[in-house]
Amino acid sequence: MSIRNKIQNVPVGLERNMSVSFWWFFDKKPAKAIIESKIYDRYHDISLLLEIDLSKQVIVDCEIEERRTPFATCPGAIQNYNFLNGTKLNRPALDIAIKQFIAHSKHGCIRIDQLLYYAVDNFVSALGYELKSRELPREWNEEYHTQDSKPFEKRSAAVHQWWIKDRVMKNSCYTMSENFEDESSRNELKGAMSITPLLLGLRKGK
């Protein structure tokens, strides 16, 4: 029997949803981003808001909103996350900071920790999708379907190679593996900026 069939007629015990949204402010000096990472279930309704200095990839401001928590004491953990200001927005830096300031999460919140990791794990992809909408010629962007669009198969192949050529994305997952590199499909989008040069440019103030 499939796993799906085993739960077909059984009420769900807990359904937990997480989401993340990004706002980009490339026209600011320095360029900034705001991230909202949210968790929602029958016990939790929590938002983590992060303001990011893209030139340094550092958290410059943090807000935590707890609209629903399992216990009245839960919001007491919010004040213990002030250490986030000045922390680099990457997995190793957050791991070190959480272990240093909230040892074993005794004074923290496992859900806030989850929201932090959810935000950072989706940051590069979100930046890539934003960059794709700005940088790729519309006729080559596989998300648009117009009279001027190239055949979808060619667009999809070209955009795939655009992602793979980026240093951050290359070998990050199965489909970004160098085993799928194809120079001929990449030719059409060679001039489009990729994620790593953009981040380097932001760090240099360009």
C-alpha cells in the first residue's frame, strides 16, 4: 500500500506552512533587501523580518512578530535575537551566532531559528529570479510567452545554462550539476549578468 493511501481517510494532526518573501532596493546606497520569513499553523503565527545590507550581505535590522504562540511565555525569546544585527546572512555565520548567543536554544526559539534558516536558504535563489527578470532578454526568458519569444525548449535550455554558469549555483543541486553543462545552449545568454558578479559588484559599491 502506498503511503498516500495509508492517510487517505485519517484526519491531519498538524499542518505547518512556511513562506518567505523578498523586497529588493537596488537603488539605495548601499543596496538593500528586506526578507519576511513566516510560519503558520494551529499553534504559531510568526513573522521574522530582516533588513539586509547587500553590499556586505549583513543583517542590519531585525523584527520578530508573534501573533500566535503555543504559550504566553514564548514572546520572551524575541529579545534574545538582538545579536542578529551585524551578522552575515549565510549558513555558517548563523550557525556560529546561534551557538554562541543561544547555546542549545535554551534562551531562544526553535521556530525563530527555523525562520532564519528558511530565509537564508532561499536568498540566493530569490536574488537569481529577480536578476533573471531584469537581465535576460524577454524573448529568452522562459517565464514569458509572447509573439517574440524563442521556442520554449531553446529558452528553457539557455536559462538552465545561465543558472549553471554561476559560481554560487554550480553543483548546488542535481540539475545544476556540471554534468549538464552545455556551451552551445549558453551562447545566447553569455552577456547576461549572473548572481556572483552582481553580489561582488554590490560589495564594491558599484
